Amino acid sequence: FLCTLCIPLAMVAALQLSSPSLPPSNLNPKFNPFGTVATHQQSKIASSSRCRLFITNSQQQQPHHLHDHIPTLLPPPNENVAAVIFGDGGSSESSRLYPLTKRRSQAAIPIAANYRLIDVVVSNCINSSITKIYVLTQFNSTSLNSHLAKAYSRLGLGQGGFVEVVAAYQSLEHQAWFQGTADAIRRCSWVLEEHPVSEFLLLPGHHLYRMDYRKLLEAHRRGNADITIAALGCSSGRREEQEGLGRLEVNSMNQVIGFHDGRQGNSEVSCRGGVFENMGIYVINREVLRKLVHESFPEAIDLGSEVIHGSIISLGLKVQACPFNGYWEDMRSISAFYQANMEFVKRSNNCQSFYDMGSPLYTIPRCLPPTTVTNALIADCVIGDGCILNDDKIGVEERRKRSNGMNRITMEGGMNNNGRNGVPIGIGDGTLMRRAIVDKNARIGKNVKIINKNGVLEADREREGYMIKDGIIVIMRGAVIPDDTVL
């Protein structure tokens, strides 16, 4: 049985979600969106708008928000904490997922046919009753900003709840863009400190996991800690590839006594009792965070390797670990992304579940027609809305013959199916794909073989519309693969 992957609309031989997406307000008379849209790049606020997603250019002051006492769909928000989600890891980290990040940030990469990676983290916040959510964006952020505006502007988050996009900016004082996570926090502190919260929950936007952050907050407060780090046991799943976030040495009281950061090549600490993986998820007291980025480490760029590491080594702050035993994937490479999708399709024990109705995943309500399947043979697949499958074999080997789709991820395609160079959007008849990712709006002709016939591990064929990363063929966004091509 062979493998291939593609990303949301067309077809996903690895993922689909039956968890509910956000309901359009015009289809549900009981749905009451809350608040207003505030954009710091615009001076005019439409009085008729009643959304609560803000797109902020963080060099300008934020307009006054309207507050309406309207019944909400979600539990009351946790008033004492605000979440800060980093929309990308910067150009260097995004390069590991290239070409999927050629026109989008890491957090905007599609997952499970209907979703983006950012939806996982935002939904974790909402399901944990944390409804003050800032998203700091910079690298290739257009797609991410657009998705957040469409997905969360009409979700009722309760009195004072919001999802606010804080866009990177240049000012008279700072001519450069954000240099890293610590620099972004420092530069945006005037926005983040607008609400009187006691802690900040700092989150990467491109990780795949389900977590109730309330347990993390409870451990932080119960331990009277200055900083609490979510920590993954070294024996949890495949972690050999994920030393980039570093390892924590923890004593019997869960206090962190050593931080060996992978980015600095200090990954020699082996997994043993009292050693955990750093998940990059931090709870930091408000005043502690302010002093760290402005006073103790005013030139620091990275939050983990510089600020958190320095807090343990040189400042003597009380830093504790909170163990996490669930599934977690960092999505730091093409192979990690591919494997996470394949595990979900095969419903393995070590995979992210998208079917927990008690902890739903939210995203854009796209209002697409149902998928149509005609005379098709399908196994181990996830198929998104709006697909048309005619005479297809997907994920199937019949009588030991190769099927026309084995272990592939297909991302969403556009609605315009006009042919370019004679090739329409989609996958042509008689095409065979194995261990492949097909990005959106790709046009793959008839009788094409995408099988990596020579077993190449790395290849840059961007001009021909594809690349090979970790032995996986990635058909790029909008690429045209003519009939009878063999890759």
C-alpha cells in the first residue's frame, strides 16, 4: 500500500473533518455576532458592522469598541488571561515547509480538507474559554489575515471577547520588521496590555494538537510560578525530528532547572527521567513578561532560546513545567506534515482527532455543494466539500495493480475550471500519484505518473511546477503538469 497527499477542496487522501464549522449568521436567526470590526489601517468604522475580529496595524491607536449585551454561543470567557498566537515562525522556519509556504505563512497551511493550522490553536483557546485572542502576523500574512477575518469575525465570543490580528509594522522608532517572537511581543506590548489580564498564554500558530489550556493555567497558578512551560514527555510518539524547540530538565517538583535549546545545537541531552520536550507553549505573568522583554532582555529576538532560557539560567525566576501526554506535532517539515495527514486518514492511535464534538474545530463556513461520487472505489480517504469524483480509485490497490491515487494530500481548488495549456483544474483520468502533496488550483493532466520513479530525496524543480522534499513530491500551487508526464 503506497502513499500520497493533497490539500483542502479537491480531494484529500488523508483528511476531512465532520466537526462543525462556523455557522453563517444570515442562515441562523438565533446567531448573534458581537462587537465591531476595528482596523487600525482604516479610520472609518462602519456602524452597521457587528463583528469582533480586528485587523490591527500596531503602530496606531486602537479605536473604541462597541459593547452590546447579547446572548453568546460560548461559555463566559476567562477574564484573567489573553492568548497571543504567533502566526509564523519567520522566513527561516517557513523555508522548511517550502513550497507550501511560498504564498502563505505556516499557520495558514490547509489541514484535514476544511481547515487551516491556525484553526486548531484558535479553537483550543475558544474551547478553553479563552476569548481574548491576539494573532501576531508578518511573514506571507495575506492569506492568514484573510482567513482569520472570514472565520472568526462572526463568532460570538461573549462580552469582551475578540480575535485581533496585530500586523507587523515599521515606525519612526523601528524601521525594521519584527525580528522574532520576543521582538514582536516587545513592539506590540502597547496593544497586548490594553486589557487588564494577569497572564499571557503564548502559542505557536502552526502546531497540531488538542489541549485544554485551563489545566495549564491551573498548574501555573497553583505552583505560584512566574513562567509555566507545556512539556511533552520524550517517549510520546516520534520526537526524534523535533529537537528544534529544545529540552527541559525538570526536578521532582516540576521546576525547570535546565533548558537545552535545539536551535543552538544543545540537543545532546538524551531523553531520560526528568527530561521533557519544550512545546513552545508558555504561560507568563503579565508584569514578568513586560520586564523580561523591555528590561532584562531588551535586545532579545527569540522568546524561547533567549528570554525563557535566560529566565532560568541568569534571573532565577520560578519556571515550572506542566506535562502534556496527548498527541502533538510541530509541523516543522514536509515529512512531518505528510505523516500527520496520513496518520489521520488511517485513524491510527497516534494522530490528531477532528471528531470530538465536545471540543469542536472552527473555521470558515464555505457553503460549498456536497461532494459527488460516481462509480468510484475509495478507501482510507478524507474528502472535502465541493469535490467531483468520477471513475476514480483512491487509496486502493486492486489485484495488486496500482490505483490512481495512493496516499496523497490534495489541497483546495478554485471554482474556475477553465483549462490552461489545455489542462483544467483538478486531476486527469488515468493519473497515478504516490507519496505526493498537491497544492490548490493545480492542473494535472491525463495519464500522469507522480511516483518519484528514481527515489530522489531532494530536488528543486520549481520552474516545472514541483519540488521533492524528504522524498515527497510537492505539486506547487497553480502548477500545470501536462498529459503523460512522469515524475
